[in-house]
Amino acid sequence: MSRLKNYILLHICVLLFSFTSVFAKSAANAYNAGGLLNPTLLLFIFLMLAVCVFYAFFWQIVIKKIDLNIGYANRAVYLIWSQIWAVMIFGEHLTPKNIVGLAVVMAGVIIVSLTANYDDDERQVE
């Protein structure tokens, strides 16, 4: 149960970090609409930095509980969340290349996670 809880916390951190791409794109749109003095640009830059600070803090807590290989492999799920936000929030379209790329990322995350679990089981037997 503890392992599942740690994975959930890890993915909540990655989900939180994925909002930096949303705020960065929103900041770019605000800049295009009103230039450097646009108050919404400053708001989105602040939100982007705030998310990075929260992510860095919680990432340090989570990474102490999870094998480093698993943590960094699962960080790649950020790409999937970014694509979801691009479609849902900004109305972008996924191409077949995007879908293949996301499938490769997921396959890599699964392989690393399963391999790490197998290695943990072998260590306990020895």
C-alpha cells in the first residue's frame, strides 16, 4: 500500500508540474495580445514560477520515498499531461506522430517501473 501511495504522490507532483506548460503558453498568448506590460502576462509568469517552487519542494519529499530510476522515468508522464492540457485547454489537435510518441513514452515508463519492481523483489530474496 505504501508503494501505491508513493506512486500516487509522484504522479500528483508530475501533474502539478505539467501546469507550467499551460501557464507558459498562456503567458505567450498574453504577451502577443498586450506586450510586456500586460497584467495577465505577469500573472501567468507568477503562476508558472509558483508551480515550479511547489513542484521542487514536493518533488524532494517524494523522491526520498521512491527509487531514483522510477522517479525520473515517471517524470516523462509530464509529456502526456502537457498534451492533454494542449487539447483540452487550448483546442490543439493530436497528430498520429504525437500519439506514437506518447505511446513510446508510456512504454518506457512501464518497462522501467516493472524492471525496478523486479529488481527490488530479487534484492529481498538474496
